[in-house]
Amino acid sequence: MNGLEHFLCSTSLWRSITQRRLLPWILSDAHLGEHVLDIGAGYGPATSQLLKSAPRVTSLEYDANTARILGAQHNGGPGGALRGDAAQLPFAPRSFSSAVAILVLHHLRSRELQDRMFAEVYRVLRPGGVFLAFEINDSWIHRVSHIRSTFTPLSAGSAFARLTRAGFSRISVDFRRGAFRLGAVREPNSPTA
């Protein structure tokens, strides 16, 4: 992330937008189960809200400094926080009942890494687990705001095939102005990845 993204994502404004607008839409009627993986958790704006829906949340953040700050916020909380790569999740298979990724996929450097993240999320989800993601559309404003940052936009139209290849089913894509959410399920009778 660039300096502007770090600044914006650390503000109380972003925390409020995440908690009051994004999460209610992203989670809408989803059953998260007892252990949620918050991928690309950043400064933790979703964590407290996710803990209202699930007893345990594990937060994963790639940036070392942000992960340190996130870990201090989690200090002793259920689940904890750690530094890690979304395309190489440091967890055992079938560790989580659900996974949430807010504005993460476009920060991966290639489509291949995005596909690896889909496969990794599938691997760490328990059968019946749900994957929910929120992404922004490819636009000039999003490209400008990501100068000196990674911006690999995910095409909403490609999500069905890519998530299916990773093993998911019941895939959904819902749109809002300038953004979309993905939903997918690892079926209860699915094989181990």
C-alpha cells in the first residue's frame, strides 16, 4: 500500500465506513461460524464487528508494521493477529469456519497470486465454510489512488470460473456503485484441497 492508503485505512472514518456500511453488506445473512479468518486485516477496522458475529477472529496482515500495530490491538483477544501472505496462508487445512477479505485481492501482484489465494482460502476453510470478499472495480480513480502501490483489479466476471477452479460452489457476485462483493462456499462433502 502507498502512504495515502495507509493513512486512510488507519483513520476512524475508514473504521466507521467499514463497520457501518461495508460489513453489513458483505456479511448480509452469512453464517460465519465460530472461527473467522480476517485476511488483509490492515489496522483492524473489521475485527471488533466480526467478533460480534463469531467468538473467535484471527487477523492476518502482510505489512510488517501494520501487523505489529494490529497485534497490539488484539493483545490477548480470541484468535489473535499475525503477519502472513494471503497467497500462502500459514494455517493447517480446515482451520476456519469462514474467511473475509476486504480490499485484499487487488493488492496481490498478479492474477496467479489471486488464484493461489482462492485455493489457499479453500484449503483452510472447513467443509461448509464461507468465503466473503469485497473489491473495487477497475477505474481511473482507483488506478490513480494506487500510484506507488499494487493494483491488480479483479474482474467480477472472472470470479465464477476462478472460484470454481479453486473448488468453491454457490458463488455469488453482487454489485454496488464502484464495487462488488463475492460469496462462495466450500461444500460440506468437498474433498481436502
